[in-house]
Amino acid sequence: MPVGNDNMRKLYHFHGGIHPPSNKTQSTRATIARAPLPAKLVIPLHQHAGETAKPVARVGERVLKGQLIGMPDGIVSSAVHASTSGTITAIDMQLIAHPSGLPNLCATLIPDGEEEWVPRKAIDYRDHSPAGLQHLLRMAGVVGLGGAAFPSDLKLSLDRHKITTLVLNGAECEPYITCDDMLMRERAAEIVQGAEMLRFMLDAEEVLIGIEDNKPEAIASMRAAVAAGGHRRMEVIAVPTVYPGGGAKQLIRVLTGIEVAAGVRSTDKGVQCFNVATAYTVHRAFAHGEPLLSRIVTITGNVLHPRNYEVLIGTPIAELVALGGALPDTDSYIMGGPMMGFPLPSVQVPLVKATNCIIASSKKIFPPPPPVMPCIRCTRCADVCPADLQPQDLFWFAQSREFGRAQAFNLFDCIECGACSYVCPSHIPLVQYYRFAKSEIHAREHDKQLADKARVRHDYREQRIEREKQEKADKLAAREKAAQAARLAGAQPLTAQQQAEQAELETSRAHIRELAQSAVEHADEGTTK
Amino acid sequence: MFFSPLISKSDSVSAIMLKVLLALLPGIVLYVWYFGPAILVSITLASLTALGTEALMLKLRDRPIMPFLKDNSALLTAWLLALSIPPLAPWWMVVVGTAFAIAIAKHLYGGLGNNMFNPAMVGYAVLIISFPAQMTHWIAPHGMVISELTFPQQLDFIFHDVLPNSDTLDALTMATPLDTLKTHLHLDQPMRQILDMPIYGRFAGHGSEMVALGFLLGGLYLLASRIISWHIPAAFLGTLFVLAGIFHLVDPAHYAGPLFHWFAGASMLGAFFILTDPVSSPTTNNGRLIYAAGAGLLTYLIRVFGGFPDGVAFATLLMNICVPLIVLYTQPKVFGKKGSQP
Amino acid sequence: MLSALLVMSAIAAVLGAVLGFAAIKFHTEGNPLVDKIDDVLPQTQCGQCSYPGCKPYATAIAAGEADINRCPPGGEEGIRKLAELLGVEFKPFGEDAVPKAKSLAVIDESTCIGCTLCIQACPVDAIAGAAKQMHTVIASECTGCELCVAPCPVDCISMQVIGEKIANWKWKYPVYAMTATT
């Protein structure tokens, strides 16, 4: 269903969506500032979706800014670098920004204040093959900066699919977050050049840059950059402001009309989507030879000076909070937006590549949820679900742990946007139930795989034991036959060799008897247990 | 520690139910206007019984009492039941019906959100089956019968079963327009002659049609404030209209027209307030269409061919049974799995 | 009379042929029920069910000789699945069979004398080593069955509970109080 707009372009509509208060203006009054160099950086080696990077720096080693300290390990993995020059003082388990509140492997770096770079090599991307560029991105630690931190190089691997459209996501639909908005306002030219590089790698025909229409400055700035750069078939499109219009699937739908189902890659449908900040990082990686060392982060909420900062990866969140000036009644800190973010286990955890926003939270801003009432099946959740799900049914199945049925009702199509919980008049933490059900199902699938592996190994072992027994028995039989034949041949006294053979025969017999005995004992042991 | 989303729309079950109660007010005001204040007595009686039963059941089930008492759902059940039965029904009938609705039809199924049947309609069904005679004590609208009871006399009757010396019950009460129509059609009277009786007004029963109009108004408010979706009222009233229309066109002497069916009996109350009960109705939009169309069909069949004067209650209960199946077969296609795409 | 007989015989012959064909065409190896039950079992091969492995236990269940609540590593979830598969009532664990937290066997390498007894005991070949050589548990293959613990003559094998890590962390079931705040 097309909706009207000033882009002279047909836009499409996705089901549902909500209009929460945006709370974005607080943090867009000031320009992006550079956060000062902290006294200590803690750089997690697992900042991306996939496998933890393998540490390649030694404790006590002096590293330069941009030096590789974590090597990608496995296909889905990415590189991690020293954000500044200094000394690695520890590589150990530290608390990180994760909803579990569990520690993970981190490198601690004490900056020396020199900001001494490793040699940087700018390249002209047009001289390289897409595969070569992909490897550069992997080694530059470029991951999606929209929140999921999926390694960007993998999204550029094309297997025989023709990409028609590259979608650049500047929608930024979550309340409070303004880091992409400010980046687009101030660094539009670099974003657009990054988009051009991504288009080159994807061999895409057109580039559509989707920005929600509540960001007129960003739209104007991006349009100016596209016009100034003379970029052909690249269009900045104002999309209606509706949460979660910035979800990759939703934005692709709005701009192209294509719906990418769960478990389907958008490239199968000829579309690929990158966040604007990722495009900016790609530009820094190629045109300046800089790996991903910093990002723009919004500090907002219950603070005196809400603003966007360019912050080094590994900076303790507390430093950023100090810059914002958290008010005394602040009781916790949220990483991400109020719809999909999570409370940080500690304000000392380091900032990672996925940190787009820190919200100082207080009872005033985010009042504790009212008491939960039973579901009355009013289906407001279904009315707002952008994935056309029936959240009230999924809730029912998750609550009663009927995971099979939850899956049959398309649980994994849920993007956890939280729109359902937002409108629920019974204040049920619906998304929480879906997260629970999803991770239970994943755990079960994992257990199943382990069980299948164990079964195979067990069967193999049984066969091997059987075979070995058979072989031994055969050998024994052959020897006995030979001995008998010898006895029959004549009653000559045994030679020394024959005697030895006889003795050996006896010992193997004894061994087999022993084996049989132990098998019996084993069985006994089993039954008496 | 609580997790995202950390913000929510300031809405609650209690506020939704309150809005539904408010939407009933125009109908209730008109009810009082045309039939006197006796209905307020049964509404009060039902409300008190409902809250009492609710509190007792919550206590027995070891559930927090206050949040549930404040959710207004028991009140809504009480009001709907009181509006469905004759205002002059004796007090103990109101109490029995309401208590049954709350204790059996709601709490034994698991309380709020878990009841398979509309509790108010279960209460109604119990009463009409158990006490059919008392369920015909409908007050006649003002100016319809020779003598009218004053409010204290009505109270006397409701609570003590006492009538003023001169009066008999038959002189004071009358059958509903639907009932009257059915009786007279059985006597082979022509439709035109029946509808000329003073009990009938512009489209349906005198007075009662205005009450129905009041419920329609309240229903439109519910639609406008998105408490209910259009699917159920539209499909229910639409089905009723089409069926009544067809029969009326074929044989106008024996079948009343669509407007009569819309404004007689509990059509409007059912379309906007009873069938739309979210707990006992389907959760999919297509399912709602099927459910309400089915209820419309059953209502018409019961009214015209069945033994009871009105069919909304039984139609609702019968369709309630079908809800899980309807929902199962009307699951919408999810994002990306719809087939047609550019 | 004769024609009727002929017709009946013809029908019998055709149907017999169809059945015979189906028996060959749709022949299934082994006992499908046993395999289905075995599929539900966790394959720890620990013998806690008193059968020498998961498959024998599955066979016993299929034959109706064993209860469905004899497998602690499968947890209550496992019993529930078995109950559903077999169409019987859920049966809680008895007092003698209580599920424990999943754990791994760990060999204290300084104490190990290289006797290979644990290697022989391991039902899934998850212990590597040779005679007079130190042994070690391949963690990714260990099912936590504990069968290697008892045979060790120097008690150098201990079971270590697998703790919660980021990699295996799960979102918890939402817990909240449904209480009156006024």
C-alpha cells in the first residue's frame, strides 16, 4: 500500500508500528564532540556477532593506535584493535555490556597519551577486487553499527545473487537515540562516499538512503552531499516516522516494497542494507586506512548535558556519563534505546562497537512498570506488530513453555522491537517471554546436536569393540586349529617355539575370559545402581 | 531489574473497561427515561454482587484482590447482565445470575482473560432456563399500560415480591416487542396489523428502540476510541440485516424487516458490547468476521424459528465455543510470507 | 457361483499383491518407536536408568518394561517429551533419580598415572591418551555421564559443573510480582 510523500517516489507500508514520544531534540542541540582520552581502556574481544577474536597482543606489550589486538577467529568474526597507543596491562575476563551481566575476555590498555598510529594505508577502492576489499573490512573490524554488530564483510559476500538496491539505513526510529542523525548532519559527504564504496562491492544499481521525516536537517544535509558529489542513482528518501521503521526489514519494505521473511537473506531478493554509520566507517577504512576505533554515541536521559560524542571503543561508560553530567536521582544506565536497549550491569563496563546510546535512567523518566494483569486478548499487540504476528498467542505458548507451538506460530519472525509490550494494557513483558522462548529453543537445538554427536560416537565405539572381539576370537580359533593340526600330525614333543605359542594362546584365553567377566560385572554394576 | 521496552503507553485494562462502562451510559439514561429507574436498582444490585463474588473468588484462589477488583471487568459483566434481564426481576435472580457469571463462568475457568464464554451471557442463560416466567417481567414503557408502579412500589416488588392490592402482574408488565411479534404471528395475524400495536414504535419496540439507539451511540464511541474494531459489529449487524432483508422481501407479511431486527432485542447491545468481549471472541480480524456473522445468523434463526424470543445470548455462547477453531483457521500471513510482492 | 468365486479370488489376489508390494516398498528397518524414543534421550550413555546405554533403555521403554522417569540427564523436559510421544501421563522423578547440573569430567593431569581404565569406561570415546601416558578429556565430546570417575584408581577425575557463560547464557523466564501497589 503506497503512502504519500514528498519524494516523488512510491513508498510502501508495513503493518502496525507505534508512535512513542521521540525525545530526540535534547541531544541534537550541540554538535558532536570528541570525548577526552580516558585513563584506561578495556577492549572486549567479542564486540561482534559470532566468534570471539583471538588475542594477539601480549600482556605488557606496547601497542600503537590501530594495532590489531584481536584476530578474527572463524568465519563469523571480526578484528579488534587498540583504540590508542599504550600498554596492554591485562587480557582477562571482565564485566562487559551484556544483558547477562557476565564477564568476557577483554584487553586492558593504559594509554600513553601519544596517540601514535600504526602506519595507515589509504587505498582507492576501485583498484581492488570486492573480495580483497571484504578482507580489508574484516581486518579493519568493521561491523554493523546499527546495533547488531554483524561483521560487515559477510554482508558483502554475494553468492550469485544480483543486487539491485543498496539501502542505507538512516531511519533511526528508536526514541532518544540521535547518533546517526548527528553523523548525517555533520559528516554527510563521508557517509555518501562510503555508500558509493559499498555499492561498488555489491555491484548494486541504485542506492536508497532512508531517513525518517522527523530529521529534516539530516535529510537536507544528505541530499546536499549526494548532489555535491554528483552521485548517480542515489536518492535520499524521507520515510514516515513510525517505530520500528528503522528495522532493516521494515525499511527495505518501505523503500522497495520487498518483504524479507525471517531466515531469508535480503540479498536473495536483490537488496542489501547498511547503517549510515557503517558506511561512514567503511569510508574511513578505505580512504584513510583507519580501522574501527571509535564511534558516535548519544548520552542522554537524566543528564544535564545530553549530547553526542565521538568515543574510543573501550572507554568506560562512566567516563561518558561524567561528560553528560548524570543527575543525582539516576538509578541505572541503559545501553541502546528505551524500546530495545538493556540496563548495563555496571557503569564501569566499556563502550563497544554496538553502543549507539547511553540513557541515564531514573524513576521519573522510566517509571517502574505497573503491576502485570492477565492477558485479555485485546489484540492491541497484534495491531501494532510489524511482523504481522499474533503476540497474544506467542505469549500464551511461551508462558506455558509450549515451544513447539510457539515456533509453529512464527516466534522466530519476531524482531523483538517491543511495540507489543509498549501498547499492552495488561503491561505484560511480552518481549521478555519471546526472548526466553527463543533462547530455550536455541539451547534445546544445541543439546540435540550434542546428543546426536554422542549417539554416533557411542555407536561407533560399540561397533569397534564388537569388531575387536571378533578379530581376537578369529585369531584364537585359527591358532587352536593350527595347534590341533600339529597335535594330529604326530605326537612329537613340542618344540620350544610351539611351547611359547601354546603359552601365548593360554594368556589370550585368560584375557578374553577376563574381558567377558568384566562385561558381566559391568552389567551387574548397572542394574544395582 | 526490568528489561526493554522501558516505556509504555499509559493504558490499562481498568481504563479500557471503564470506557466500555461509560459507553453504556447513553443507553442506560434512555432506559431510565422510557422505563423508569428500576433498571438502576438491578444494575446496582448486580454490581455489588459482582464485586463481592469477585473478591471472594480471588480470595479463594489466593490472588491479589485489589488490582483485580479495580480492573472494572466484574462491573462490566454485572452491567451487561443487568441490562439483559427484566428490570422487575426479583432481587435474588439478579444475585444468582451475577454470582453464577462471576464465580462459575469467569473464575472457574481461570479468572480474567481465561474464560471461554462471555460470563454475562452465561448468567443470562442460567436465568432464562431456570426461571423462564420471571424473565418475562418486562416493564412497559411509560403510558403503555393502564396503571404504572411508582418507584417505591417497584422496589417493593423487586425485594419483597409484593404488588399493590389492585394490580396484577400482567397488567403491569408486558412481553418484549420480539416476543409479542412471535406470539401474534403464531396467531396468524398480518405483520402490518401487529406492528400497528402501541407497543411498537418507529422501527421496533416503543422506547426499547431508543435504548438500542443509545447503545449504538455508545458503540460508535467505542469504535472511535479504538476500544473495539469494526469487524464484529459490522459482520453481526450486516448478517442480521441481509438475512432479515431477504426474508422480508420474500414474505413481508410473516417476516419483520432488517431495521426491526437491528433495533429490537439485544442486537445493538450484542453487536457492540457483548460479542466484542475480547476474552471470549476471536483474536484475528478474519476470525472476528466469521464469528460475528455466525452469531448474526444464529440470532436470526433463534428469533424467527427458535423457541426463545431473543437469540443474542445463545448465539454468543454457541459462537464462543467455535472461537479456538476459528482463530486457528484464520491465522494471518506473517511478514515476508504473504506471497504477492513487487 | 463360479463367477463369484473367481471374482472373490481375483480381488483377494490383487489385494494380496498390493499388500505384499507395500510391505517391500515401505519396509522400515528396525523398530521406529525405539528410534523415536532414543531420539528424545540425551545420549549421555550414563546408565543411570539401569540399562547399559540410551538405546537399551529406549528398547525397554518401547517394550513397556521401563518407566519413563528413569533418565535424570534428560530432565523433566525429557519425561514430558516421552510422555507425549508415548501418550502416557507425565511421571515425576523418583527420589533415587534426581537431575543434576550438567557437568564435564576433568582429569587432574598431575595425578593421572595413565592406566587407561577411564578410556575403557568412556562410552563416547571422549578421553584421549595411551597406556602410561597422561589422559585428557575432550571437553566438546564429554557427555558428563560420570562413568569414568569410579574406575580411576587414583581418584584424579572430578566432575565440574558447566557454569553460565556468555556463550551459553539464556534469557530467563520473566518473573514479576502480580501484587497490589495500593
